[in-house]
Amino acid sequence: MSNEKDADEVSEADERRVPQEEPADTPDGSAPDRDGELGRDHSGEGTHVDPEAPDDPSPEDPEPSGQRGASERLDEDEELLDGSDLGSEVHVASEIEIDEDEEDGLLGGLQIDSSADIQVPDRLVDQVIGQDHARDIILKAAKQRRHVMMIGSPGTGKSMLAKAMSQLLPKEELQDVLVYHNPDDGNEPKVRTVPAGKGEQIVEAHKEEARKRNQMRSFLMWIIIAVVFGYAILIVQALLLGIIAAGVIYLAFKYMSRGSDAMVPNLLVNNADQQVAPFEDATGAHAGALLGDVRHDPFQSGGMETPSHDRVEAGAIHKANKGVLFVDEINTLDIRSQQKLMTAIQEGEFAITGQSERSSGAMVQTEPVPTDFIMVAAGNLDAMENMHPALRSRIKGYGYEVYMDDTIEDAPEMRRKYARFVAQEVQNDGRLPSFTDEAIEEIILEARRRAGRKGHLTLKFRNLGGLVRVSGDIARAEDRDFTTRDDVLRAKARSRSIEQQLADDYIERRKDYELTVNEGDVVGRVNGLAVMGEDSGIVLPVMAEVTPSQGPGEVIATGQLKEMAMEAVQNVSAIIKKFSDEDISQQDVHIQFVQVGEGGVDGDSASITVATAVISALENVPVRQDLAMTGSISVRGDVLPVGGVTHKIEAAAKAGLKTVIIPKANEQDVMIEDEYKEQIEIIPVSHISEVLDVALAGEPDKDSLIDRLKSITGSALEKQKPDVSPGSPSPQ
């Protein structure tokens, strides 16, 4: 904001330069304060408003725009900003209807031929799908000007919601920011705010006056040079003296003109052409780009220096004034930047100075520049760990915290919205052919599969949008008018993630070197299953060996196990002691995760694999090698649910295995591709005894072990009834 000092002189000078349809500033010449005394009509021109204006102003007597949420504007937009049913309707062509009898279908009863029949909402906030809670928060935050922090997985719509928020803010409040030369102290430029669009007029007026002054000065200079040069030649008759005198006069006038040019203000923030409130993405921005900077001036004396106010550059926090500042991965900002960002949020203004200590810009510091923005911070769950606690407190204390959902319930209305999502992607890209109804159904099937939960759809739309674009590219390359289901199926194979490609290559290499054993029976060896990345499974063999100990017996695990995996191995030792007759106090149990790679093993999903391998080694009972398994285990032997079962089962099928054991709680989450359904048998289990009953081979030894297990666990092997006891594990 501009200071009172010399504000009258600046204001009066600008009022003489700018056409006077309305005052460019407040009556005292200073910038309007944050509560505002300048209204904005629909044409974008600033109009003076009487502070004593009635509560219900007429169009000729507009209400102050600085009062955020002015009553007249909010009354008009009340229905528009009501988020109760935002985005709940999928609009189609007038002749298309929703068949309620077919709502259980993949399109939710939507009767369309292609995505071209679906109307895409104009507003960005209406295009957001699934994040109902986050959408409602954004609507409230925009209406009340509150800060928001959104935490969740990548690709769930955080940046889209932030952009949508900028569209919901009133445009009437936008301002231009001008920086003026300070004749008293050149290193402290003055700052002035004016209504949006006025800044350009003021700068042009200053430039026009400077041009006229330069023309007059140049005219006077040439007259003086002509007189002096004529006098030197005609009277003194000294040509050299005349040339030297003319040169001195020329340089003197040029030096004087620099002072005139320095009077032209620097338009720091220009919102003249801004149709909506500013949206500034400051993700990963360095200090200068975020907080503003002052350029270095190599010529700092001799009249060749650039005026300080001309070297000032706005940062994202200043450009976002009256708008939205979006910072994704907020924890990547260094602590000093977070502290200064916190100051800008709290004070609503932040002075600009040079960010480099060795630059001449470090000597310059402007008057405070307005930073009245709404902060939208985003990141993954780890973002909160390295985030400055005071900055988070500012956002939480004056706004909202939102956790973004990864999945949503698979309901008919949601399936209709997913069909609209495909239409949105086609329209936003602008180069993709429309999708047929069968192609849209395949996209929805993939959304179910990627959710990893029965009865849910994924909300990671960025990855799903990639599948839409690859499918459309395939159709476009073949110059077809529509994208078909076959294009989507081809795109699924072509758009595999890096992890999927690595996992497939891993499986093929193991086949080449015969490292994958998928037949016969082996003691102490079990085919485990693991997930690489988020969407690819691999077969991970686990081997166990029991040896005499030189001291107290211990369990030794190798394979770059991380903390959770090591804890799972320790839990398995309790199972070993419970189910084995062998005295392991004088024996060492060695467990090896075979060829796990550089990433090591993280998580506890190999617990039943380790337990089966160790019990097999202790009891000398072989394990079926055409079988793989995955599941966590409790110290009581209960098999607990794990993640990624669909991708693990598909990896087992690719490796040529015939049977997969999974936790019973994960049975509902299995959504493997049709091509694998006939290749592999899936057996859900709820207790380690059931695992051993299926996995172990060798009838006499196996029967003896199973009988002993029955005597220990009672009816653990019996088929469980639907009404399980309260002590049974629940999905985690």
C-alpha cells in the first residue's frame, strides 16, 4: 500500500494525466484500503462510492466491491454458489433420457451413442467429479475468502479445484499495482494501487508527457547546438571548439532526459485483461519468483544506472492479490520462504527486495505491496511433515483442511459422471475423436479395476485421463471418427506404467533363467507375491532354511527388508513357536527374499509366505510350487487383508502359476482381467492353518501336521460362518 508521504503529489499528477470520468484514487490521494472505497461496475471502470450509501443500492449507486460478498452480488449468486447438488446432474442432448431400468448398467442408464451427446459444464468447479466434500469446502472458502489445504494422492483434482476457486471469486475487486520513483530515497520506491485497468492508462499518460518533454528538450537542444556551432564558426572561427561544445551540450541534455524518464512508473501488476480473479501456481518457485525480486544493475553510477523502481519485479504472492495462490508440494519450499509466505498471509502486504545478497537489488526495498490472496496449499500426506507448523496454523486457523478421497462408491450417478469425464477430456484436448458408448464402458471398467476395492471407482483422474488420451490418439492416427472399445483395450496395453513394464520384463527374465518354479514340490520354498509401484505385481520367492545354532537360536532375514517387513518377520516367529513341535532355541532360522532388487521389501504382505516357508523347513514338508500367496498375519495366526491383490493375481497368472491364496477379506477386491480368469484359481483364507492345508504337499507328513494344527486351533480349518466372532480381523 502507498504511504501518506508524498501521496497527494503523486495522485494530483496522475489525475491531470488520466481522463477524469472517475477519480483514480481515494480523496486523500492514497490507495484504497483493503475494505475498499472503490466500486467496480460491470464494464470494469472504477466508480466512487459514497460511504453513506444505503444498504440496498440501485445500479446507479453501486455497493462497495471491497466488501467481500456484497449483498446484491451474493443474492444473485446464492443459487450459483450453492454446492449442495453441484455437479450432480449429467446433462445430455434434449432427446436423450436416462433409463431408470438400466441404471445398473455401466453407463448408469445413460442412453447415448457417443460422448458427443453429453454436455460438458462451463464452470471448472462443475467438472470436478467425486470430491463432493472438497468441492463444498472450495465453494465456502471462495465465498468467505478462506485459505484451504488439500492433502491427498496425486491426480485427484487438487489443482483443478484451486483453479475453480479463482473463477468463483469476484472480479470487481481486482487492482493494478504501480511502483513510482521516490525522489527522497531512490532505494525505497513508492507503491500505489488503482482499480484494474487504470494502471495502463496512468503509465501511458506518463509516457506521453515524457515524450512531449523530450521533444521540447530535443528542439531546444538543437537550437542551442546550432547557435553555439554557428558562433564558433562565424565569430570565433574555431571549428574544433564548436564541435566540442556541441558534444558537451548534447551529453548534458541526454543526462537531463534520464531524470525525466525516471518519472514514468513501473506497472508491477496489471489486471486490465483479467477476466476472472488471478490464479498463480507457485509450485516449486524459488524465492524471487514467489516473493518478488529486484534485478541487479551493473551500471550503478555515472548517470547510466536504471532507476530502482524500474528494476522491481512482482512475485507470485503479489500477482495473486485478490485471487488465489496455489502451492503444490508445499513442503518443498524452504523454511525461509515459508516464513515469509506466512508473513504475507498474515499482514496482507509484503515489501519487495532483492533476494540475492550480492546484488545491487539487495539495497532496494519497496513500500509494502498488497498480497490479499487466498492460499491453497496442497501435497501428499508427507507434505505435512516438513511444512512449517506456523504456516499450517495460519491456514488451519483461518480456513479449512481437506483430505482428498482416492475412491468413491460405484453408484449409477457416479458412472454417469464418469461418462461425462470422458466427454470433458475429449473436449478439453480438442483433437480426440468422440468415444462410443462401449469405449466409455471400458473406461468405467478400468476405473473399477484401478480402485482396488469392490464397489468403488478410482478418483485418480489424471492417470485415467492418460488412458483416454492414448485411446483417442490411436483412433485419430487411423483417421477414424470415433474411439472404440478396441482402441481402449489397445491403449491399456500401450500405456502401461514404467513399473508394469519392469514387472513384465522381470517375469520374462526369470522364465529365461528358470528362476520361476511353477511345478513340483520343494521344502522351504514358497512363491510370494508383491507389488511394484501402484499397479504392477511380481512373483517374489521366499526360501527358508533351519541350521544348528552356535548360541541362542535366532531368526535371520535377508533381502533388504525395511522396518515394517522386519516387524512382520518377528511376528512370524510367534507363529513358528505355536505350530511347530521343533525346539528352535538351539537353531537358527534363515529367511531369504530371493532377488528382491534394489528397492528391498517394504510392508507385511509376505507374512503368510514367510510363515509357510519356515514351517515347511522345520517340519520337512514340501510346498506346492504351482501356487503363490499373499497376506498379512497376526501373532494369533489370523490372515489379514493386504493391498494390490488384483495386480498380484495377474502376476501369478503371467508366471504360469495355477493357484493363488489371498486373504478372505480381500475376496471382494479382486477384479482381474478376463484373460486371466480361466488361468488361475483363487482361494481365500482367514487363518494360517488354512494356508498350510492348501499349500503343503506330501500326504502322510502333511496329514500329521494338519492333525496337530487342528488340535491346537480347534475348528480353525472348518468353514467359517457368515457371523464371525468379534475377535476376527477387519480389513485395514
